[in-house]
Amino acid sequence: MVYDRRTVRPRPLPLALVLAAGLSAQTHSSPGGSTPVDFRRDILPVLADRCFRCHGPDAKARKAKLRLDTFAGATAERDGRRALVPGDPAASAMVARLRHADPSKRMPPARSKQTVTEREIARIEEWIRNGGAYAAHWDDTPPRRSAERRGVEGDLPAARVLGAHRTFHLGGLDLYPASATQTDS
Ligand code: HEC
């Protein structure tokens, strides 16, 4: 076959192809972005805004006895299911509910008037695939600093890690019960 430079001109690769190539090359990469999924930046705000009202620290408001603001709560086995199965988004009930075809099963419930976008769901899946840790991404911090920060934040429930500037319309409630557990692995 003759390669004729005058007629066959190399064209820039479509952006989608470039992104796809980047994704397959980097296991910690995320769909639609070049930066790794970060729990605190990408996942926690979504869960806090759209899930914690019913699956958060307030035991009285909690639905289905499911707590998603702690790693322990999210990974607890319930009737053979777990909301979060680290490393396995397809087995994680929270992903199934976020994508559920039946609107009466989909989370968050329609009556909450809130939705989670396809892009946000894709990030949640990527986060779960990467282990579903309830902590910041420590990979880029020196080990010593990482250990110090772990000591400060590693045992706190997600709400506290998010920072005092955020509230979840749970005024007056104890956001940080001593029973809450969290892990970053
Ligand atoms: C307005 C309250 C409300 C909000 C907000 C809400 N949920 Fe739910 N959730 C419920 C109720 C009620 C149930 C139990 C009924 C059912 O299974 O559909 C439930 C059930 C679930 C279950 C199934 C639990 C099991 O073991 O079967 C999962 C998983 C879940 N929610 C995930 C989420 C996620 C993820 C979010 C945020 C994106 C969310 N929910 C937001 C009310 C809520």
C-alpha cells in the first residue's frame, strides 16, 4: 500500500480517543478527567448533599438503617448486600440504586427533588473501583506528612472531614458520634 502524503494527511485524534487512551494507561485516572478521583473533593460533597439527609449521622432521620457517612456503615452487610463493596462497583448496592431503571428504587428518591448526574455516578464508580476509601488521596503526600494527617483525620466520620463550613441541614445534631468509624484503606 502506498502512503501518499499529499492525500492522506495525519489528522488530530478525536478527543474521546485521546481520553480513552489516557484512561487505559492510568489505573487511578477518572472518567472525563485527568486527575485521580479524590474522595473529599469529588465524592463526599455529592454524598453529603444528596445522601446524608437520609443515610447520614442522624439516626432518627436515617432511612433503611443505612449509614453512608462512614466507611463501616457503607460496607456493612445487609441481607447479603453491601452499599459499598470496595473494588467492585458492580456489586455495590449504592451504584445499583443510583442507576436503577425503576424510578421508585432509584436514589436519591424522586421526592427529594435531587439527582446525581451521570458524570458524578461515573466518578463514584471509579472511586469504588479504587477501593472506596473514606479519606483523601494520600498518594501525592510524603509518607511522614501522610501519617500525620492520617492521625488527625483518619478516624473521623466523613462529615467532619468535609469541614466545619458545611452543614447538612442537621442543625443541632451531633455530627460526630463517637461510635462512628472510618478507614482509609
Ligand atoms: C429522602 C431520603 C433519601 C435520600 C436523600 C437517599 N435515600 Fe437511599 N433510601 C431511602 C429509603 C426510604 C430507602 C429504603 C427504601 C428502598 O429500599 O427503596 C433507601 C434505600 C437505599 C439503599 C438500599 C439499602 C438496602 O440495603 O437495600 C441504598 C443502597 C441507598 N438508599 C443509597 C442511597 C444513596 C447512594 C443516596 C444518595 C445519592 C441516597 N440513598 C439518598 C431514602 C433516601
